[in-house]
Amino acid sequence: RENTVRNHLKGIVDNTPEQKQETVRKEMDNFYKLYAKWRSGISDDLVWGNIRPLPETMLQGYSSLRKVDTDDKGCISKQLNKLVVLKLNGGLGTGMGLGTVGPKSLIRVRDNATFLDVTLNQIENLNEKYGVSVPLVLMNSINTDDETRNALKKYKGSNVDVLCYMQSYYPRIDRETLLPCVKEYNNIDTNEGWYPPGHGDLYESLYNSGLLEKLIAAGKEVL
């Protein structure tokens, strides 16, 4: 069974346009890890009765933290330049008044400004005040990527670097054959044979996108 699934996934990669094959190969490898884990019966369910608070020796009280001089902009700037702000931007606003399509981040919330506007304005002010470069990273989905990128055009002259990457898409499994329902990586926005694996995919997708490596190379340490 496992070899059959591997061959099926290899076929999906082989049927993908060459420029996308490496990305799709990584996604199918990650999907197979989840599939193999499911088939083995291994569960990630938490046993809440086994959860215990951290011991006091591992906790540090707020009052014991090193004090920072709020007037020392140089010190604050040094720390802020290690920071990256990441927002999950894969959900649609269908249940929040945005109609049938559109990212939640484009819902207007105050003075005709959207959630995305508010976030960018906050980071713009932070960058200007301390002379730093805190970027905004957005994890988009196939449902939100185009509209988000279009909305970002008005911030072309902003002092905030906005970086986008895509949430993964995995094939659904046929309940009878236990094989992926699809044979090609296409039309994933309309083909019900594909699904996004959820926000837990954040770190894997960030790594696979190559963006994590670039952020680290730029001296970023805090996400």
C-alpha cells in the first residue's frame, strides 16, 4: 500500500509544470509523512490528565527581567531589528460580512480601514519611530493570495517589507482505495480533491518556501 501511494504521489509531481515541481515534491513528501503516520495508527491526541504546569525553577518572574531604558532608542532598535511579524491570512471572510469571497484581512473595521491596513500602519509607525525594518509576513492560501497581493499594491512606497508565502495544499484520500483522489497538481482552488492542512502547516510551509532562510540571513531571530 505505501509503495502504491508513493508512486501515486510521484505521478502528481511528474505531472506538475517543471517550475513548480520542487515545491510540489516537498509538499507531497510532507503529506506522505502524515499519511504514513495515520496508517500506522500513531495518534497525536493529548492526554490532558498528563499535562502539568512547568516547575517554578523553569519560570522567570516579570519583576526579575532585565530593565530596558525606554529612552535608549539604540537598544530598542537593536532588538526590534531581530523581529518579524507573521499573520495567518488564509481564511475567507464569509462569516464576517465580506460576502462570498475575500480574505478576512480585507474586512473594514475602523474609519474605512481594513484589518490589513491597521496592521501595516502599526508596523509603519514602529519602523519610523525607531528607524528599524520590521517586516510583515503573510501566510496566504489559494483563496486569499490574489486579492491580498492586489490590496498590497497601495503600499508600494511603504517602509514595511511585506512578504507572502503560500499555505500547503494536500490531496484528499479516497475512503475505498485509501489513495489520493487526484492525479495532477492543478485547479487546486476549485478541485475538491485538494485541501489546506490548517494553520499547523505554518512552520513547514515557511521553511519550504525558502523565506525562513532569507529571514535568518537578514538577521531576524524572533517571529
